[in-house]
Amino acid sequence: MKLGVVEYMDCAHFLPGHSKCGSLHGHTYKVEVIIEGEAKGGMIVDFANLKAKLRDVLRDYDHKALNDFLEYPSVENICELLSGNLKDKLGFPLLVRVWEGEGKWAETQV
């Protein structure tokens, strides 16, 4: 069974050498996390616990410059960064999708 939550973070970044995105600018990132597991006692995990762990990870990056954490903070690299942090905290197989504004996203499964 799969279970998912959504949270948001606002960050600034620039993509070095990119013609359009090479200047500092910001996005509201929508972060979707979907875990997979067996429902024990009626649920896989409490939504409140899942959202709290996601918020703990996002708190490190929210309202900050992503270039302080990644050399090239593309949505693909942001997605990998977040999924690595979440994998350690959640202990479930998971899928992470990061939306950069509307209609643009990257996804990874760990």
C-alpha cells in the first residue's frame, strides 16, 4: 500500500552558466513524498508523523539559498538531496517528487 503527503518550501537559487536561470531567483517548491509499506494496526504510519519528518527535512532549506547546499541546484539535484535526507528519517521505500513552480518536476525513488 502507498501513502503520501505534500509540503512546500520557498527557496532562492541560481544555475551557474545557465542562460535564463543564471541569476538569483526564487521558487515555491512543492514536495510530494509517497511511502510504501504494510498497514499494521490499521495504518502504515500516522500522517502527522510523516508530515513532521518531511517538515524537519524541509526546514533546513526553506527560505534559504539552495546554492549553499548544492553546487548546481537543479530540480533534479534538489530531489536527490531531499530523497537522501528523507530515506534516513523514514525507513520506508519512498518516492519523492519535487515541483519547481507549476508543470515542472523531478522524481526519484529510493
